[in-house]
Amino acid sequence: MLVGCAPPKWRYIKTEHDSRKERIQRTKVCVIDYSESADTVSRKYQSTPRLKAFLNTPNPSNAQPDVRLVIVEDLSRDLVDMLGEHYDIDPLFFLSHIGDYLFHNTRDRWCELPDLEVDARERSHFTISYLRPRYFKTESQFSDAEKQSGGFNVLRRLDSDRSRKSLQHSLLDKPDASVTLTRAKSSLWIKPWVAGEPIVAVLLVDPTVTPGHPIWGGYRPFETTPTMKQWAGKAQAEPNAPPRTSLFEDVVYWCCKLTPDDLKLVKEDPKYLALPMYKLIIADWLVVLKYMTTMFALIEWSFAKPHWGESPGDIDELLQKLSPWRRNVPYYQGMVDDTIARLFPSIAVVYPTAPANLVVPAPDISKGIYSLWSDFKNIKHQLDEHKRRIQSIQTMATNAINTEEARRAVKQNRNLARLSFLATFFIPLNFTSSFLSMSPDFPTASNYITIWLFFVLGIPITIFAFIIVDWTKPGKKGITRQAWLRAFPEKPKVPEVMGQQAPEPGEKVKKAKTLAWPYYRSDSSHKLK
């Protein structure tokens, strides 16, 4: 509250007085009033005093809404003060929405300590963490987006663990293109219900950077495609679709689509009021999972490329691409598990460690908030499958490393074979020179016969050594052995008869000795009497 933004940003803005003033007064709010007897009304505010004046204005009894939803993008000190005072909101609601850390340093005073599950279920607010994928064509786009994200009051880093570089330069992609998976949050506070008052909820959403665009164009619309007859009747009208300019605008659009039947479900379970936000979260998770499937497929395909392995750095490059996933997937699983615990407390209590493929009974998965259970179950199942796939790719990489080492060992053995072949010639010559050097007169001008002895003795010994080495090659592949076989071919082997193997050339044939089978027959005729 003193800094006006996330605490880690203070060192960058403490001398920027104009920026601090703008951050403190920043406001972007949309108030949506729902009523069963009237149309949905939405109002947007860019000023905290105007928003406060509207909220403090009493509504006539006949114009009081049944449900009110306040959607807030980003946070500011004035906004936290005003909403917290007007609705008596728990400060932990705003505190849990500020940071995006997976873990904290021991010196961080803003560390978010975990809550007991029994206490978290009793609170009127909760926070959901998820991922928002975004594609950048060039490095300049990413730099502009990173600078823009630094202007948020909440802490939302595009590339928090600096793994973007490791995932670049993948197959079938541009060199400067990159994809970021930003850790995002959405928080919902529900006012304790009082008889005669409307249901009130405050929904916090993250701001959106302008550079880049959602990967693959973003999520699919949550409405069915209109038929040709419906389209022909409104061919001249502008198509009704979400703006897709920011998350805030999309949430406002879909929240204004709630029907009277949805309002009845909201009165039964107020968490249903943020159903459009939950759908957007699920859509982002599904896009992230599809991106993970693409990256893992490209990594596995890299092992099967014909030219893979030509460079020793190929394996290191693939392992670098796999390292961010191996490190972060357990955190992603924790995000999904925590979301299930917040949205489906009855399932989380009865089945706290249920696997994704377990059929868990829910109160009624056909309507209400529990209609999303199958989607979150699918997300959890896919994350578990991706974790197993990472382990499989690691095993594949280990096998590839072992194969490459074996291939290099074969090459080294070939080099050693060449050295052994050279030694076959030089060792006899070295022996001859050593033998002749024992003479004190070698070499002298008066005794040139010793030099002739070197060649007379050395050459025959070398030839004899070469014949021995060549003759003993395995598989009869030596030159001398092949010449001998051409001059004296081996006799064909006699086929096996009665289980006996044909003898080798030069082997003595053993004569078979047969003995009469001992057979003693006793007189047993007395047994028949």
C-alpha cells in the first residue's frame, strides 16, 4: 500500500514521481447489474471517485439489481482502499492477487504463506493460478511487451524463469519467434449474503499486453455456430463476438451473456457468477497443453531426423529444450490441483489425491459450477500424461547418448586397428635394428655389410609377422587365408546324419560303438494263474 505496486518494482519507480502518482490512481472497473425482470446493465469507470459515488448511491427498491458483479483489471492503492472500505473485503483477497512467484527467497517480506485447507474453505474469497500463452514474431515485439508488463501494478512477468530462449529455434518456426507462458491469476470475492440485499461479487483479472497475439488466435467461442438461416436474417448486422483486445474486455463480454437461468444458479452457488472467467481459464489451459504436445512432438521428431547427431551439440540442445518443461510441469500440476480444491471442495475433500483417470462422483455435473469438473479433470489427466512423456523423452535421450558413445568407441577402435596394422610393420624392423645395434661396429665406414644385414633380416621378419597377423584374422578374412583357400579349397562338409555333426577338416572321425540293449525278461506266467 505504501509502494503503490508490487514490492519488487519499488526500486525502479522510487524516483519516478509522476509514474507513482499514476499507479496509485489507476482505475479500470466495470460494474454489471443483473436482474431477472430487466436487461443486464454494465458501466465502466476510469476514476475511483466516480466509482465510489456510484456505489454509494442508494438504488430505489424497484430498481435494485438481484446480482452485482464488479470486474477489476489490475490493482491500485486507491482502488484497494475504496473497495475494501465499501464492501469490507479481507485484505488477503488483494494480497494473494499481487505476486506471481512459484517460490520465495528467505528474505522476501511479501512471501505468501500457505493457508490451512480447513480455513481456505471457510473464506469468502479464493485465487486461481493458470497460464496465458502468447506468441511474439520478433524480439522487438517481446521487448516492447516486457516493458509494457513492467507498467502493471501487479507482478506478471512474461518470461519469469528465462526459459524462452531455450524454447526458441524449434523446427518449422522462425528464428526470432518465441512463445511465453505467463503465470496469471484470477481472484473472486463474494459478499456474505444478507437478506434483502443483492448478491455482490468482485472479480480481479490480469491486464493484457498489446504486442504479440494469443498463440493460434486464442480460444474458441463458447457459443454454437449460427445456422445459415440465422445468419441470413442478420447478414447486414455486425457479428456478435468478443472483442479479443484484452482479457478484461472478453470477461466483460461473456459476463454480460448470463441468462435468467444462470442467475438462478448464481443464487444457489454465488461462485457460478464467474463462470465465464473459469471458461477462459480452461481455454487457456487447453491451448497451453496443445502447445506442450507440439513441443514434445518436435523434440521426439528431432531424434528421428536423418541428419540428427552430426554435431555433438545436438543432444545438448534437445535437453535444453526439455529442461524448462521438466522443471515447471510439477508446478503446473499444483496450479490445477489448487484450482480443483477451490472450485470443487466436496470432491477435493473426499478424494484429495485422486488420479486424473478416476471416475469421481460429483453432486450434479450437468449444471452449476460442477459442469466444469470434466474439463478440469481432462486438464489434470493431460498434465499427468505430459509428465510421463517427459520421462520417456529423457530415457530416449539417454539411449541416444549411449548409442552415440558406442558409435564413437567403434571409430576409436578402427583407429586403434590402423595403429596395430602399422605396428605390425615397425615392430619387426625395430627388433632387427635393436638386434644389430648390439654390435659395437654398427655402423662404421669399414663395415657396410651390417646395413645389408638389416634389410636381409628385417624384410623377411616383417613379411613373416604380417602373414601371422593376417592369417589369424577372424572369419577367414585375411589376404593370405583367402589366397590359401583359393589354392587349396576346403572339402564340403558332410551333412548331418542321425544327429551327428560333420567333422572339421583334419579331425579324426570317431567310430560309433553300439552295444546290445540289455533286456531281461522274467517269467511272469505264475501271475496269470
